[in-house]
Amino acid sequence: MPKIKFSLLSIIGGLTLLSSSAYAGVDAEVSYILNTLLFLIGGFLVMWMAAGFAMLESGLVTSKSVATIAAKNIGLYSIAGLMFWLVGYNLAYGIPEGGFIGSFLPWSDASAVDTGYSDGSDWFFQMVFCATTCSIVSGTLAERIKIWPFFLFAAILTGIIYPIEMGWQWGGGWLSAAGFSDFAGSTLVHAAGGAAALAGAIVLGARTGRFGGKGEAKPMAPFAASSIPLATLGVFILWMGWFGFNGGSQLAAGTLEDVSSVATIYINTNLAAGGGVLTAAIISRLIGGKTDVVMMLNGAIAGLVAITAEPLTPSPLAAIFIGAIGGLVMYFSAKLLFKLKIDDVVGAIPAHLVAGVWGTLAVPLTNGDVSFGAQFLGTLSVVVFVFVVSLIVFQIMKATIGLRISKEAERLGTDKAEIGVIAYGIRD
Amino acid sequence: MPKIKFSLLSIIGGLTLLSSSAYAGVDAEVSYILNTLLFLIGGFLVMWMAAGFAMLESGLVTSKSVATIAAKNIGLYSIAGLMFWLVGYNLAYGIPEGGFIGSFLPWSDASAVDTGYSDGSDWFFQMVFCATTCSIVSGTLAERIKIWPFFLFAAILTGIIYPIEMGWQWGGGWLSAAGFSDFAGSTLVHAAGGAAALAGAIVLGARTGRFGGKGEAKPMAPFAASSIPLATLGVFILWMGWFGFNGGSQLAAGTLEDVSSVATIYINTNLAAGGGVLTAAIISRLIGGKTDVVMMLNGAIAGLVAITAEPLTPSPLAAIFIGAIGGLVMYFSAKLLFKLKIDDVVGAIPAHLVAGVWGTLAVPLTNGDVSFGAQFLGTLSVVVFVFVVSLIVFQIMKATIGLRISKEAERLGTDKAEIGVIAYGIRD
Amino acid sequence: MPKIKFSLLSIIGGLTLLSSSAYAGVDAEVSYILNTLLFLIGGFLVMWMAAGFAMLESGLVTSKSVATIAAKNIGLYSIAGLMFWLVGYNLAYGIPEGGFIGSFLPWSDASAVDTGYSDGSDWFFQMVFCATTCSIVSGTLAERIKIWPFFLFAAILTGIIYPIEMGWQWGGGWLSAAGFSDFAGSTLVHAAGGAAALAGAIVLGARTGRFGGKGEAKPMAPFAASSIPLATLGVFILWMGWFGFNGGSQLAAGTLEDVSSVATIYINTNLAAGGGVLTAAIISRLIGGKTDVVMMLNGAIAGLVAITAEPLTPSPLAAIFIGAIGGLVMYFSAKLLFKLKIDDVVGAIPAHLVAGVWGTLAVPLTNGDVSFGAQFLGTLSVVVFVFVVSLIVFQIMKATIGLRISKEAERLGTDKAEIGVIAYGIRD
């Protein structure tokens, strides 16, 4: 953080204020406060994304598994906070320069101030990113994974798997040294979450009857979404939260340049999401004959995920393009997953893994400092690492404590079997 | 923006700091950052209003058109961003001083900094206002307008109609020169959106059976609101977002006076909304015998819309009064629309058009610098312009591509006919 | 507010900038702006909690009383704003030092600036706390209290009862003089709201059939929660809002120390909530056999309430502990209330009153400047005062205008009887 530079500038600036530029640098303490506020405001916006995932997933699962997915989402967010404090943060940021793994120590707020911002605000901001990675997984595995084994996986993902791969880049590890670029986590967060979800979906198998006797799944009942407006609310929440996710990842707001960059990031983030919505709407209308609202919702997410790797350098038109392609790859990969009989209840793998890979590989299109080779290396490393480790963890859990609910529980619904409530008392 | 003044002040201030005021002016770069932050925070709050409209409208339509209205809301917000970039912004702000129309050029972030704030942050803030104007329209026309013609109208409204009339005032055009005053858009945004909605409702006609054989519409089934709590959530979201809408319209937070004004605006905005809620509750209880929650919700909106033309100069008592009258005019104009057999599904015309006109005309009551004549001129010009142009556009669309869904689609519901889903899987 | 100190510091700091610390104090006007922004941002986040309570309560009541609870929540928030302006603020802050009660005058924004922040922003921030106190009450009394008598009680609570006890501490009254400590209102807001709710629940009695003939209440139908996902949304909203509630209660963000404290408060608030969720999940699974999602939701609230009395001094581990115990006392007191046949529809008494008392008494565990004696005195005084006064007010209302709806209205549901709608048109 350019602390000393600003102190110098403010004195020089003071003397030359009338004769030259009116912008003469910001006092270091003011800069510290503004940087910290960016983390705090960005932090509560990204925290809010946990609610977005909870609503999206509650809306898209069938009505007999809604209370379970709500419980999983609030539970995983709670676990993420505890695990990122207990082990995650130092595993990521205690990494040696260019290294592979940090230390297994709990984070302690040393009240450090010499970074140019409150270390506590940074911890909070990083923690909510960690939680987001796990939120992505819960939707894919809904309606068939047992709740406590899911919580155990959430602890492993947020405490160990995510922090290790994230540290490779944002902790200053080997990927960072290799020239990889991922501004706010198209790969580190979204593709990683999607890769863990894919591993889980493979180990768990599909919901009973999803790819039934006739080889054709019915998109409607008995697999109808419980509430489209709640799913829509979830996507609006995610969209709002993404201004914190991408905007906060500028990591500073204490200079004219930084805060102007945050503004550009807001614009590109919004335009990319819009591009994703509209291509998904158009393609679903052209191919399927109906304007598929669920595809539009996942199109928004795909556009947001795609722009996340580089929301600063694209022009508005490029941002729309990146988001629009994000919507397209989401649409076709969703169809592919369906053909492969991989049961992704909410479509998180197409929207987060596939669009995340697209967005990361697209960075060199608008950022000349980044090479395709480094992007390919980074994406591949992170996705393979998270996928393989998750696959192993899920397999071990399956062989020991068990992962999947009983056929009887699946027939009843997880809400009655595991939570002991019905989600919508409306039905009575 | 008072850039030089502050630079001077900070030097003078530095010398006289101990002997005179402790408040000696803010460094120009800090001021720039704070102004930009106001736009960004205000911007994400107003963006959030798109979710508020989506929830309000999803809650108030019947359950067979909920997924459609969700799709329309996320679609129109996406379209607004693209169109405001492609043509809207420069149509409004490229206007000659005192003129009628700007240029048809896409906006390009010239990274301009000499306005005292990031131009990008201003674009984002203005864009979400543009989207709000369109959100108002979708609810009124629900359950009978085809989705793609609606999207086309959304593109025209957000790209052309709104930017033209908005430029008259906020772009420095002829209305601004005529002394019109509309702080945050009671007329430019809300009455305009309501006028477009009214035009659409007239061209489309009412839902089949709404003003049926007996000449009496049933407020309950088959026209029951799908979810009162979602509608309530929508209004709370709008209320929250309005702090960004009105507070951000101070356009600066880089001085003691500006940020104190934002605080006053928060207070008046909140009190006016409360006034609208309570008069709607009381009047519906007194006249109808029941405490009508939908009227309370629209009362909140009416109060918010009414205070939007001038949220800074009123005293707390005056703000309550302006909001309370807003609730009253909303209530009686809703009854009038019903008698006129104009089918406004969610009550947007009374809450946005009528309360917006009231609020704009009320500005001179608390702001001595503003004349009733100018207010009358501005309100009339904007409402007539938007209404007439929208009417023409809707009529052309009706005569060419068609506006209204088939009788069969209306019987099935737009969700099954156009989107291919049921909104609430709960029913199965 | 340390206005002069900063002015001095900035001059001294300017001279010694290169030779000593880079953090040399913030200009008084910048500090003023940042303090005001903390109140405004914190304020809209706490305002948002009103929506959280509305969703939590709409989700947890039965489907025939949902529109009523929505109307009550938006109504009480409106009333709180008006009453806190009309009488509440000066009743609290017009208190003589060490005294018992302030003046019955309306608040007037004197545009005062010599406090180091905008007085208007402070009023707004305090007003939303006042509204929160009342939101707590509505859920407990749902499904059987008449709407207009409830609004009358809301006016008395927000205009008189809450301001009086709040002034004892935050207005500089006798409790403050006695050394009591309650950072953001575990007792002043949450235990107070819970105490008023308990008084109301006792006077009103339980819902018909709740503790029916067999002496056993059925947790499921006919007392099933109308929508678990809406209740979950409500808790996520509250969680988000709590960053404003506790973070804003630092009351300043204009120095490095203040903004760093806000960051620490965010962390502790989040960890305590997570602790409450997880203990509630574990204990409900161990004792009841199911992972009770409603207990998890109230566990989050209990954790948040518990940390509110002191979110700054605890270590992360201590914050988790305080929240976890909050979840435990909530769980067991909910069971106790049930045995006592006190009908608390949403569980607000365990989550706000009991966890609030725990959190307040726990302050000396991490804050050496606070004594158990003072905490005991403060908690007891506030809870007894609010409980007794509320009990008297409810009894007078019961004996005069009537409090409880008729048996017939209860059978129909308050939505049909009082509001004249059905909340979920889905059913038709």
C-alpha cells in the first residue's frame, strides 16, 4: 500500500496546490479509513450473497427439500466464518512467497495498521469470499445429501481446500508468481466452488427418478422449482452483492484512481450480468420456444461470474460481450450436464464452473499484461486440485459416515426426514 | 463542483485553524472520493430497487403470472443498462444548454475527473434511475402483455423516452432553464413511469373478467395477490433503496454541508413514507372497514414518491404532511382508476403518477426559490410527452407485432404460456 | 467528539510527517463527514432490519395471519419514526446528566455541527434502534392481538417507554452514571423489546388450541410456519443489518482507531451469530433428533443479541463462545416458555430477552472496565421497568378498548377478519 508516497505527495501537493493539479494526494490516515470502509461495505454486500444463494436454492429445489437447503445455507455460512478464523486465513496468507501452502494457525487480529487498512476489515472481506465458495456447492447437491456430512464437507472446503488454492494466488503463492490473473475470483472462488459441486454430484448420483426409466427427465413436477420469485430474489441479491465482490476487490478506495476504478468495475459488472440475462433469454426462446426464466437467472450469474476475473480493463462493449458469452456457455453446458445425467439441482456447475473458466481465459482479451498460458495454467491447476481433493473427501465420507439420505427419506423429502418441518405451511 | 474553492480554503484554513472554525474545507481529492462513494453506495441501493419492484409485482399478480413478471423485471433491468449505455446517457446529457435533445452516441467513460467525482460513478447512478422508470411500468401491464413486445418497449423507454425528458431538466435542458425543480425525480422518474404505464394500460385493455359481466370486479380470487409477504418485502426494499435514490441525489458528500443535507434527506424520506403508510391504513379502515395491507404498501410508495421532488427543504412535520397527502391521493385515485375500468394490476399509476404529480406541485410549499408555475409547466410537459409518445409506441406495436397474449394464454396464465413453468411448485 | 484534538494533530502531524508516524490525524471536516456516513450507512442497514423482522414473522406465523403481521410490521416502523420525532428523541436525550427522564418536546434538527457529526444522521440512527425494539414485540403477539390496539402500544413503546429507559444509559442518565455498559443495546433494545413482548403474551393469553385439551401443543399444523424460506431470509436480513447495528454503534469512523474498531465489531458480530447457529443446530439434533431449522434461525439471532452488549473487546474465540451460549440459553428458555404455556409465536422472548440478558451480564468477562454489579443493576432495572409498564398499558387497553380478536376472527384467521385478504393467493 502506497503509504509513504502519499505522505510525500501531500506535502509537495500542499505547496503546489494552486499552481498545478488540484488533486494532490490523500493524507495517509484518511486513505486508511477509506480503504477500510471499502472492505467493510464490500464485506457486508458479499455476506448478503449468502442470503442470495439461500433464496436461489430454496426457490429452485422442490418444495419438500426447502427447509433443508435453508438450514444448510445458514449453517455453511456460520461454519465458513469459524473455519476461516481457525485455520483458513493463515493457510492462505501465511504462505511463503511463491509457495504452495501456509500455516495451520488461527488468525489473530494483531491490530496491524501498517498495511494501509485495518487487517480486521480485510479478514472479514476475505472470509465472505470463502463462504461464497461453499454456498455454490450446496445447491448442486440438494435434496439427497445428508445435512451433517454436508456440514463436515463445508468445514473442510472453507477451512482447507479453498484457502490452499486461494493462497496460491492472493496469498502470493506459486500461481501469482507464474503470472496468473484473477481479479475477484472467477476461478479461485466460482470455478473452485463449481468443481467441488461437480465432484459431489458425481459421488452422490442423481435424485431418484431424475433421469428415469424413459431416459427423459421431466423439468416440471415432480422436479418443479418451489418458488420462482424467491429464486429471482436470490439472483437480485447476488447481483447487488457482486458490487461488493468485484468493487471491493480493487482493495483500495483511498485515491482518486482507486475509487474511479471501483466505479468502472460497477459498470462492467452490471453490463456483463445484463448481457448474460439477455443471451440466456434469447437462446432459450429460440431453441426451446419458451423464455426460460430459470435460464435468465442463471444467465445473470454466468455473466457476473465471467466478468469477475477482470472487471476493470474491459470497455462497456467488451463487458457486455464477456457476460453474453458467459450466458451462452452456461446454457449449453447445462444441456450437456443433463445429457451426461449429472444432477445439478440449481445449475451451479454451468453458471459458476463453466462461466468461471470462460471469464478467466478471457482476461487477456482486454488486459494486455496477462498471457493465455498463465490463465490456462491457473484455471487448470485450481479446478483439478479442488475437483480431485473434493472427490477424495466425498468418497471417504461415502465409505465411512455415509453421504446420501435413504430412499425412504428421499421419498418423504429431506424436510420431513432431517429437519422435521414442512417448508410451506401454506399447503395445509 | 467547488474544487478550487476548497483548495484555497484548506490552505487558509490551515493557517487559521486554531483561532477560527475547526471546519476548514476538505482536500479536493478527498472530496472527489467521497462524492464518488455517494454515487456508488446510492447506486447499489437504487439498483436494489429493481429487486423491490420484482418482489412487489410478483407478490401482487395472480399466481399464474408470477414467473413472467419475475422474468420481465430482471430482463428490463438488464435492458436498461445496455440501452442507457448505448444511447440514453448522451441523449440526456449531451443536450445543449436549454435545449430539447442530446446526441445519439454511446457513452464512453473518458475517465474524466474534473467534475469533482468519477464520471463512471455518475453514469451508474443515473442508469439505475433510468431502470427504475421502467420497473414502474411492468407491474401495471402484468398478466396480459407479451413478454418480448414488453422488452421492446423497455428498450425504447430506457433508451429514448426517459433520457429525452430527463435531459430537459437534469441534463440542463429547457425545463431546467424554465426554473423547474425536481430534486430526485417525482416527475422525471415516477410520474413519467406512471404515465407510460397508463398509456400501456389503455392500449392493452383490462384482464379478461376483471370488470366482468356484473360490472363489479372481485378484489379476491380469481384476482388474488399471489403473496402478500413478498409484496411487503418489495416495499421494504424500495424504502431502503430510496435512501440511495433521494440521498444520492444530493450529488455530493464531500463537504460538511452536503453530507448534513444527505442526513436531512434520509429523515424526510423516512417520515414521508411513514405518513403515507398511516394515512392509507386509516382511510382504508374508515372507508372500507378493513385495514388494507396493499393500500398500506402503496401508501409507503406514494409517500416516498411525493417527497422525492423536494426531500431537503421540508421540516419533519412538512415531510409527514407531504407523504400523508401522497397516501390520500394514491388511495382515491386508485378507486377512480377502478371506476374508469383501467386495469392497473399493482396500483403503480396512483402511487407513482398521481403521488408524483402531487409531490412536484408541492415543492413551492417548502422551497421558496421555486414557483408553482414552473412546477406545473414541468409536470405537465413531462407527463404529456411520456404519455403521448408511449401511447403511439404501444399503438404501433399493437398494430404490427401484437401486444396482448391470446385468450387461451390468458386462461392458462402467462407462466405456462410464455415461460413454460409454474411459479410455485408448492401447489403440486 | 475529539474535534480540537484532531485540528492540533493535523498541524503537528504535518510537520513531523516524514520523521515519525505516517498517521497524523484527520482533518476535522473529513472526520465529520466520515462519522456522518457511518451513521447513514449504519442507519439504512438497521432500517433494513425492519424488513428482516417482517419476513421472519411472516414466515413463522400460520398462513392465515401472514398479511396481518406484514401490515403490523410496516405500520409499526412508520409509527416509530413519527413518535421518535414527536416525543421520543428529546425524552431520551433531553435528560439531565444522571437523571431519569428528558423533555416531551419534538426533535428539531438545529443543523448542529459542533458534535463532530450531523445531528440529523444521529437522529436517524437512533430512530431505527427505536423501531427495532418494537419489531421484536410484534412476532410474539401475532395471530391474536387486534391490529389497532397493537399500533397504539407501538406508539407508546416507541414514543415513551423505550426512550425513557434508553435515555437512562445512552442519554447520559442515572444508569450511565452507575457504570452500566451496553455497547449497542443487548439490554436497552433487545431485552427491552423481549420484556414488552412477555408482558403482552401474558395479558393476551395463548392462541386458541395452542396448549390444547391434551396439554400438548403440536409444533406442526395447525401451527405450522407459513414459509421457512421467508423466515430464513428474515434472519439473513437481520444478520446483515446487525453490521450497521453494532458497527454503527462505534459512533465514529473518522480516525484510524475508530474504523479499525468497526472492523473488529464486524468480525465478532459475525462469529457470535455463527456460534449461535451451530449450538442451536447441535443441541436440537442431539435432544430432539432433528436439525431444527427454526432453532438455527433463532440461534443466529440469539448469538447476535448476546454479542451486542460488547462486540469490541472480545477475542474471536470469546465472541464465538458468547454467541454459542446465547444459542444455548435461547434453546432452553424456549422449551421453558412452552412448559409455562406462554405463547411466543416466533420465539422472540428467548432470542431477545434471555440472550440479551446473558450478553449484558457477560460484558465483564472481556471488558475489565465493567463490573458485574453494574451490569446486573442495569439489566434488572430496564427489564423490570419495561415489563411492568408494558403490563400496565396492556391491562388498561384490555379493560378499555380490548386487545384480543374474537374467537370467530381467530378461527377465520386475522387476515380475513382484519385485513380482508388472503396472504397466499397460491392456495386458490
